[in-house]
Amino acid sequence: MKKQLFLLLAMGLVFFASCGGQKSTQPQEGEFDYTVEQFADLEILRYQVKGFEDLSLQQKELVYYLSQAALEGRDILFDQNGKYNLRIRRMLEAVYTDYSGDRTDSNFVNMETYLKRVWFSNGIHHHYASDKFVPGFTEDFLRKALESIDASKLPLEEGQSLDDFCAEIFPVMFDPSVMPKRVNQAAGEDLILTSACNYYDGVTQKEAEDFYNSLKNPSDSCPVMFGMNSRLVKENGKLQEKVWKVGGLYSPAIERIVYWLEKAAGVAEDAHQKAVIEKLIQFYNDGDLKTFDDYCILWVKDLAPRVDFVNCFTESYGDPLGLKASWESIVNFKDLEATKRTETISANAQWFEDHSPVDPRFKKEEVRGVSAKVITAAILGGDLYPSTAIGINLPNSNWIRSHYGSKSVTIGNLTDAYNKAAHGNGFAEEFAYSNAEVALMDKYGDLTGDLHTDLHECLGHGSGKLLPGVDQDALRAYGSTIEEARADLFGLYYVADPKLVELGLVPDGEAYKAEYYSYMMNGLMTQLVRIEPGNTVEEAHMRNRQLIARWALENGKAENVVEMVKKDGKTYVRVNDYEKLRGLFGRLLAEIQRIKSEGDYAAAHDLVEKYAVQVDPALHQEVLERYKELHLAPYKGFVNPVYTLVKDGDGRITDVEVSYTEGYAEQMLRYSKDYSVLPNVNE
Ligand code: ZN
């Protein structure tokens, strides 16, 4: 499972992380430049691998080999996302590099943007919405451009003429009715036949469901994840799986992954980690899902080494049936400093529980904090590149999670890059009441945002208890909004506690105000930028934040704790009394915990319907207009750093260097050259 950026935002992380974009200030010399470029609805950022220099040579080598393995799977994902993706990418790259016509012509410029989007999405469908891109250039332009370049550069099949190639490929790109969605979730349609993803071929939804249902054994308490590493096809009237493994589908790329994993095993940090990597190699070789489970169990217990990784078929969001796993990889090492923060919070879990403003009947006598580590990403690959998660919780197998637990990580340097890139993008300046609030958030916002997330995750969800006999699903459709509100309020209440200063987690008693202001501004106003005009608030995290903010606004009215004010015709949130606001959060936490503990459905219904759902259309309109003026890109992704082996005269490795100078197109073209061994057509 991944935490996408919007999810963490929803959990109260820094609100403007969703809204990076145009930079108003150039970085100073020596300062890291987080921004790369912006096009369509996307912004490309760069992340810094702080602490890499301090790793041992062996750890650096391990990161290097694992990062090579992480890049070798890129083509697998392109093909998983759609059977024409590799050919379309290779064709457009040939035009992009070899076209000798007018490169300022709008057709060429729009083709360039289209290619950049294809790189970003690992295919021709939007990475998030999954809709097919509409090309901003003509078929005629593309055909002439293709005719003008050397045919040997084009991804033609043996004996295929350019005309035949165009006849096959152009409808896929230009005809809106062909493969319109990568993943179709519309109830009532055949989700497989109407989805462009390449996980099934010639198979109906019913056939696929029957096939996998027949494999399941209801009495097996440790079931493998059937179907996760194969394409299901019908050949000669018979259903069969084409397994992704050495000697199977995607073999050339998998062999390269294995090659680098073998090198990595040779420099593993300890014997257990070596065994983890070797088990993964075994899985890539035998494709046996039982081997995969054995690997996951070893991996989840692999806690001692500093360096860690994900490298496999992992997440199933790209399959409408949720079975087939897209290939992805991340290589990382533990951020020792930031992990201390989560460890400190977890170690004091009982103190926080005992001192919360909740009725003692609803408190846990014995609470255990969840231990989560903060990691530094060193490379992103496959389905984590360029668009990435900022938190990951694996493995996905339910029985392994309950028997052996899971690893939960927050990717600190990516969050940091989002934050840094957002500073000075104009968002806070536009929406915050005055310079004082902007300065407050500038000074403390990143830290208190992270802390609020930590408190929410490590303590909030784990706090409190149900009264005996209360059904855990008693709140039904309101359950997740109430649960998120509970965790958020726990975090809000404690982010302002003097205990945090005492524990050294915040520098002073002022810091929490940054989180309070941004939380209220977000919940009352700025999160509306993600809602289409005319719609209400639906997503549970967004509902929870509006619930808390509106409730505090209304219940603090008599004492003028928070107010909405107009300045030059624009609406702003003003917090007049931060201490009283904390008191309000504490009161609401007590009430929300009571609702949860008692399973009070009626009270949950009333709170959510009164505060969380409805949108003021005039304010919504105003927020959307102000946001539009800022020209910010709603989606973001990253270029990777470049790692280079340094060798002495005898060819011995003496160091691994990291550099951050590669541009977006430059990196994509290099990956397409150096890490691209799959054929155009993979069957
Ligand atoms: Zn949560």
C-alpha cells in the first residue's frame, strides 16, 4: 500500500505541498535547486539524497547495485500499462531526437509535451486519472515527421512498412474511442475489456474472475496472491497465465534485474539481508508465488541494515480486478535523525494516552506506539517514478501482515523536496491572512506538518478503545471520516503540548501555531481547490478536515477564536486565539472519541452532515479563481540523481558519487537507451 501525496495532505501534512509550481526566487549559489520544469498539469522536481556521503563504501555499493536493478524494470511497467506504450514511446523519442524540421512549430512543441507526459505516465494514459491523452498535434504532422527520419530508428516489426505501422498505432493515439481509459472502474461494464492495461488478453471479466476464483481454497489460511505476477491470456480457446519471470514474459528485463541483484547480494549488510535478496532472485527465476511469500516474510523481518529496498511486482491499483501487480522499485536508507523523532513519539505513547482530554472510560490501559521509520530515497523506479508515493506500507498480503507485521515508512527527503519547492510559490502569500501567518508557516510549517503526521499515524489511530460490545462497523458510512478526524484531532491537540518542547521535538511553544493556522486555512478554504465546481466534499480525509475546521469556527464564535474576514474583496481565515483553539480541538476530540467508543451512529451522522459535506458555492468559486491565477501544477514527480562508480587504477571501486544535474528529458532518453531491453511487442 502506498500513501500518495494527496493522502498525506489529507492527514494534515503541509497543505501547500499539493500546490508547488512556479518559483518566484532563484536558489542561491550552493543552495539545492528542487525545481526542474513544468508542463501540462505536471511539475518535475528533484530530491536530495542527504547523508549518502556518510554511508560506508559497502553501503554505497549496495545502493548503487540496487539502483541499477531499480531502473531495469522501467519497460516492464510501460508494457503493463498498455501493449502499444513501448512502441509509441520509442517512435516519439526517435522523432524528438532526429527530427530536422522546425522545432518551434506548434505541432512539434505539442508533440514534445505529449512525449513528456508519456514518460511521466509510463504510457499514453494519465497517471492519476487514467484517461488517454489528447495529442495536440496532427496525424499528418506525425506521419511526415516519421517519413523524414531514418526508418531503422523506428520501432517497426520485422517486414513492417511505415504505412502498416501508422495504421496500427495511430488509432491508439488519435482515436478517442480506442483504449480511452487505462483502468475502467465503471460498474456494469466489462472492466477488463474496457480497460487498456495489458494484464489480460482476449479474456472477459467473467472468465478472469472464474479462473481466479477456481484457484482459491477457502480453507487455506495462508493463501498466495493469485495472479499477481502474470498476464492472463486465452490461447486456442484455453485460459493460461504468462508468468513474468526469467524464461517467461519480460525475461530480458528481469534477467538484467537479477544480474544487479546478484551484485547487490555480494555487498549485503548482513547475512539476513543477503538471504532476502537471494530469495527475491529465486522468485524472479521460478515465478512461484509461494517463493514470493517466503521473500516477503524475510523482507519484513529485515530491520537491522541501514539500506533497504522494494523491487518487484507490488501494487495492484492498475488492474481493474486488483490482482495484477505493477512493477516498482525504491532504494533507500534509514534517516537516523528523523527516525529518532518517530521513536521518541512511540516511546511516550502511554503518556500521551493518559493525558488526552478523553473520558477515561474510552482510554487504552496499555497502548503501544507503532514504530515507523523515516527513510531517504536514493532512487525511484517503475511505478514509483517519476510520480511517487511519500509513504509506503508493505507487504500487501493480509495473512503475512497479521502474522509478521509490515514495514511502514515515510520518505523524508521527498516530503522535504515538496515542501521546499512549495516555499515561495505564492500559495501561502495568496491565501494566508497576513505576512505574519506566512512567516509563521515558513519558519515552522515543515516541521509541525511532519510532526502532526507522526502523531496522527504513530499514536492517533492506535489510541482509545471501543466499549465492550460495540460493533467496530457501527458508524457505517461515517466510520472513516470519524476515524480520520479522531487521529487528526489527537495530533492537533498534542502538537501544541509543552511535552513536545520538553521532548525536544519542537524548538518552542510557538511552533504549533503554524500547523493550527495551515490546518484551519486548509479545512475552511484551500482544500476546495481539489473539488470541481458544484460538487460536495466526498473523500473521507477531506471531510474530516472540513468537519474539524468548521466545527471549531462555529463553536469558537462566541469568543471569536477563529473568524473568516474579508480584505480587498478576498476571504481569509484569521485565528485570534490559538490557545482557545487548542481547547476546542480537545473538546471535539473528546466528543469524537465518545462517538467512536459508544458507536453512536446518530451523532456521527449529525456531525458529518452538518460540518463536513456541504460547500459554500461563492467561497468555492473564489478559491478556485485565486488558485488558477497562481498557475500551479496539481501533480508532481521527480527526476532521479545519477550515481557513478569511482575506481582506482586497478579497477577497484573506491567510492560512489551522486550528482543532481541531469534534466528531465535527458534522464528519460538515457533510461530509454541504457535500460531498455524489452522487444517492442511482448507476447
Ligand atoms: Zn489516518
